Amino acid sequence: MFSILRPYIFSLDPEVAHDLAIKSLKANFLPKSFFSVENEEMLETSLLGKTISNPIGLAAGFDKSAEVYNSLFKFGFGFIEVGTVTPKQQLGNPKPRIFRLEKDQALINRLGFNNHGSETVSKRISNNFPDGFLGINIGPNKDTKNKVDDYYICLSRLAAYAGYITINISSPNTEGLRNFHDQEEMKKLLSGINKVIKEKKINCPIALKISPDINENEISRIVDLVSSHKIQGIVVSNTTDSNRDNLSDIKKHETGGLSGQPLKDISTNLIKKFYKETKGKIKIIGVGGVDSGKSAFEKIIAGADAIQLYTGMVYKGPGIVKEIKKELISILKKENLKNISEAVGINA
Ligand SMILES: Cc1cc2nc3c(=O)[nH]c(=O)nc-3n(C[C@H](O)[C@H](O)[C@H](O)COP(=O)(O)O)c2cc1C
């Protein structure tokens, strides 16, 4: 179905196509069984304290305002991350702000956290119980005077509705956001998060989403801070603002974060390095260029407990989840593994 529609979808501006997808998903009447696979129990795993049917998640940025997550669960995702949600609603950067780099199987986006805001999102989720494990990714408003406070506001307001919360410090499209990778800034942020958790008696696992553009020598320091502040997960990684030189598409010079194929190996290598430091004690969610069972497996054997994707679904359609599951199951059989969790980190 998607391959028939794809030429039409790709003739549209990428953001128009995305808005159309959100509208259509509001009326997704396909039964969940349509996307189920045989032997899925081989993919059952645990993530951030929850058992999930499979380790394939939808990455943040697709359902930014939590409008269609239950329709998306029907495609067979094991978990979904909505957001990035900011305290107040905001429009984001001027359009055009998403670019398809078809020759490179990639996207560049500079959306800038367009979303409906934390109050609307909290109401939406409280009125529409999630049919699966739902993460909420949070970040600051562009015009805020104090970014740290914005994380605390979102955490306080949204934790009650979230299976887990992701602290997003890695979007390249919000000025100064990536400064939270600096030691002192990160320490301040994570201590504050801990304080809010204690004061508000929040009982929800927290993950931190990392940039792929960090220096290798920052990894052990990040892992130390994450462990000492009881952050349970690391999402590796967001989009990159480098790696443009070898791309073929003329749109490669657009400002923004690059996702898809050119990010695949960068994020897999980073997962490996994080896994060596965390030694399996902190859950790793691997993201970047996953568009097949093979590329999902590469991230899992590098140390990811679960994976997420976004750009792969833009190029291959929602059937990609079922395809990845089928391919993963056949890889597990070939490798004589009974369950996907046995593969985590075996190549790290
Ligand atoms: C159009 C678009 C919007 C995105 N918006 C967000 C966002 O709001 N918050 C976030 O943490 N990541 C966002 N991302 C990054 C993705 O969650 C993911 O980390 C990245 O795209 C790499 O995965 P992929 O190669 O499978 O797309 C966005 C990505 C794209 C393509």
C-alpha cells in the first residue's frame, strides 16, 4: 500500500505530508492483528521497568503533541516516545523546515520544538489511556528565561501520564540546548531533576537523550553523572549537525539536524562506547538510521536494549515495524538465540 502511495506522498512538501499522516492516523481503523508476526515472544524484553512485546520504538518528533500514539501502537511498536513537549505551546521555526535528502535516505529538520504545550498534552493523555509503553520527551521553550526551570515544569506536569520521561538536551535546533552536555550544566540540571522527583514524589523512570556530536572523551563523564543521579536510560542519539561532506543530495547544506542513513554508523559506534562504560547497568535506547532488521540488530549487539526509528518510517512506511520484527526473529533463529535480550551488547 505504502509503495503505491509513496510517489504521491513524496511529491508533497515533507511537512505537508507529515501533517496529512497525522490527520489520517486520527482515523486509523486497522486492527492491531494486521501488523502482528509469528514468534513475537522471541522479541519480548524489558525496558525502564516495563515488559514490552518488542524492542522497536517510535522516536520523538513524529507525534510531537501526543495526538495519534494509540493509532501508532497498532503498527506494532513496542513503545512510543511523544514530544518534544515544552511548557507552553510554540510554533517553531519558519517554514520550510524539513527537507528530504532522497539520494541519501536522510532528512534534515530545523523544526524547533513546534508543539501544543505541556497542558494540552497532559490533558490529551489523561483522556486517552495509552495502549502501550509511552515515553514523553521534554524540553524548554525557545523564549524562556530559564531552560532548567522549563524541564522541571514539564517533568512535574507530565510524569503522572508517562511510562518514562526523556530529558532532551540534544536537539540542534534550540539555541544553547546542547550546552547541557557540559559537566557543570549537566550536574545542575540532573540535581534539579532529582530534587523535583523527590519533592513531587515522582515515580517514573528518566532517560537522557544525547547528541551524536559529542567528543569521545565526554562519554565516561556523562555516564558517571547519569549513574550518580539515578537516571535509568540513555537515548543515543539525536540528529547530527555534522557529517554532510559525503552526502549526494543538494539539500545537504540546509541548516538543521541530519537523520537517517548518514547517522546510522555514527550512532551505532556511540552506543558501543556508551555500553562499554555503562556495562549494562543503564538501559540504552539506540536511535539513528534504523530501517531494517539488520540495522536494528547492529544497534542491539552494540549494546542497545531497544531501538527507535523515525526517518526509516518516512522512507519505508509503517509496514517497516512488521518487517523489522520478522527479520529480527529470523536473525535470532540463525544465531541460535532464544530471545532478543540475549543479543544485547554481544558485539560491544
Ligand atoms: C522531522 C524530525 C523531527 C524530530 N523532532 C524531534 C524532537 O522533537 N525531539 C527529539 O528528541 N528528537 C527529534 N527528532 C530526532 C529523532 O527522534 C531521532 O533521534 C533522529 O531522527 C534519529 O533517528 P532516525 O535516523 O531513525 O530518524 C526528530 C527527527 C526528525 C526527522
